[in-house]
Amino acid sequence: MEIFDEYESEVRGYIRSFPTVFDKAVGSELFDEDGKRYIDFFAGAGTLNYGHNPERAVEAQIQYLKDRRIAHGLDKATVAKKEFLETFIEKILEPRKMEYKLQFTGPTGTNCTEAAMKLARQATGRNNIIAFTNAYHGHTMGALAATGNEAYRDESYGARGAVNFMPFDGFLGDIDTLYVFERYLEDKGSGLEKPAAVILETVQGEGGINVASSEWLQGLEKLCRKHEILLIVDDIQSGNGRTGKFFSFEESGIKPDLICLSKSIGGGNPMALLLINPEVDVWSPGEHTGTFRGNSLAFVAAKVLIDQYWSDDKLSSEVSRKAAIIMDTLKGLRDEFPSLNCRVKGRGLMVGIETPLDGFADEVSAAAFERMLVSETCGAEGHVNKLFVALTIEDDILKEGLDIFSEAFREVARKHV
Ligand SMILES: Cc1ncc(COP(=O)(O)O)c(C=O)c1O
């Protein structure tokens, strides 16, 4: 690890939680440079829904490169992009009767949320955006303004754009948080500038695995329509099948004006995509650009993976089946240690266990890593152990990983009860 310690910036993060030099990775297994095997319950923070190096995508990408087809395309027309578009429209949009234009932004999630907020401001001529408590939308300045966690919001970073926060579903216990939002919108004395848009995750990932109910989402949509506020769903972490359906909001039936996708869409390759209600697509040509918008290898992988996993409902059923197994394990741990007041949280394969004790979740994650399981924590206080498996994880590896996690959890729990 010396070269990293000596030469890589102090900013490095995950390398500190998982201090080994990773080399190979296949499916839900990682191998370090000494060939030691780790089970992956982290999934690249939601980037590896189809596992590491999914076979068909890898083969297609190798062939694409071998044939010397265009790798860097900016936003030029390419065969790779055309084939991705055809597949995405046929397999994802049309079956859901969704009509959207597609914008390929720079390839990270934060590029996409920035573009969404900028476009919403432009389309409405308003400046203010509503984000929700515990939201996470990325680290560029516009997106950071909409990210709640105090740890990322130091004053010295410079001025953040016009964003106000409203309470997410459940943030105020039993109080109806939409009522609060509505009061702020409707009372002329509230001091709230009428927003261009609201931006939200339907299940907050980094913010602690907080799930918005379908009713809440429907109520929010209604409120947005009533006040002519655009609705942006950031499905960067919760999309691509993570909660079961391709989009996290499908069950609720809401129709966002803008949808942000990134992470798993490219099967591990950098790629981001903004879906735009055509009425809101007020960009002028070249107005929002970026050098790495057309990552051909990501298009190739994305096309293959959509064909493979979204031509039928099998993956969605697998998510429900595996989610039940994980939930059972976590609920078992919660019930084993009632005095810890744990809460099991999540939807689909976006799950976690919250233990309201400072440092506890980090200790569990470290104890799991000692046993060769990679898993992270989340939440503003770092209280949640987040179990993010690939949607394609094999049953035996899932079981092995859950056994390791349970052992680590029990070891730490016994010190605290
Ligand atoms: C919901 C959500 N939005 C935006 C982002 C930012 O994506 P990126 O880290 O690729 O910029 C993330 C990253 O974790 C995320 O979870």
C-alpha cells in the first residue's frame, strides 16, 4: 500500500476502509494482488448491479476494440450509440409507455444531476430547487448544493447554488412532510422562493437507505403539478433494477419530468443519461457539453446488458427473492440484539441495518472486511450498514456473505450489549 499512502492525495476514501490492492474481479468476487478472495457486498456503490465484468458485456467490448471501432465519439452519431438508443427505447421506454428525449451528459452521476437542475432552471425561468433532507446528488457545486450531509458542506468550499431543503418522507416521524412542504409553498410569508424543480431519490442511498412510500411520491407529484414545479428523480443509485423494477418509481406510477441515470447503466463503465420530458427539452444546440459524453464502450456494454436482463421479468423476480433472504437475515440480527434498537431498512436489493450507536456500523464493516467481505456504511451519522449485492449474485455466495456479515455483526454487538 506504500505507493498509495505516499503519493495519493489525502482525499482517498474507500482505500482506507478496504486496505488491500485489488486486482481481479468477476461477478460478486474480488481478488487482491496476492490472490486472496473477497466477497463483494458493495457493488461499486450501486454501479455493479450486474456484477464485475459481466461476461457478455466484456466479450462485446473486447470485440468492439479488436475491430478498432470508434471509442471516443463526443456527441457525434456512432453505431454504438445508435444501437444503445434502439435497445433502450425498445426494451426500457416503450414497454413502460415512457416518452423521453435522451441526453448523454458527462459520464458521472453528478454530471447528470447538474444538467437536470440547470435544465429545470432554464425551462421554468426560476432559480430555486427543492432537495430533501439526507439527499445525495453528487459533489460538483450545483449537485453539492442539493446534498444534505453536513460532512460534505463545508463553508470554505464556496457558494452553493439556490437550493432549499424540505423534510423527506419519514424525516419528521409521523408528521406529514408533504403538508409541511405545501405550507411553505402556499404561505406567502414562508420565505420560500417558488422552485423550478424538486429533486429526490425515491430510496436515499448515501443518506441512510430511507424509503419514500408510493403514496408520498404520488402526493409529491400532485403538489408539483399543482404548483407547476418540475419533478426530477435521481435514479442514479436506486435505478437499473436495484429496487426490483428498472426504475425505482415504477410502482408508484409517477411520471417525472427529468430522470437521472448513471452507475449501473454502463455495466461498470462510466456513463450517465438524463431522460427529459420533451416539453422541457429547451436546450439550444451545444449549450451543455462535455468531452466524455459518448463513451462507446459503455454504450456497447449497456446495450448487451439491457438485452440480457431486461427482455423479460426474470431479474426483477430474482431481486425480490434475494431481497427476502437478506431481509430475513437482517431482521434476525435485529431481533437477536433488541437493546441495540436496530432498524432494518430498504426496498428490493437496496437494504441496510441501522444501529443508533456512533462507530458501530463502521466497526461491523471493518470486522466483515477482516473476514473478506467488502461492505460499506451510509447515513449522515454513518449508522447504517449497507448491504449492496449484485442483482446477479449467486445464491451460495450470497449465503456465504450473509454468514460473514452476521458473524461480524454479532462480534461487534456482543461488545455493546
Ligand atoms: C443518488 C446519487 N446521485 C448522484 C450521485 C453522484 O454520482 P457520481 O459519484 O458518479 O458523481 C450518487 C453517487 O453515489 C448517487 O448515489
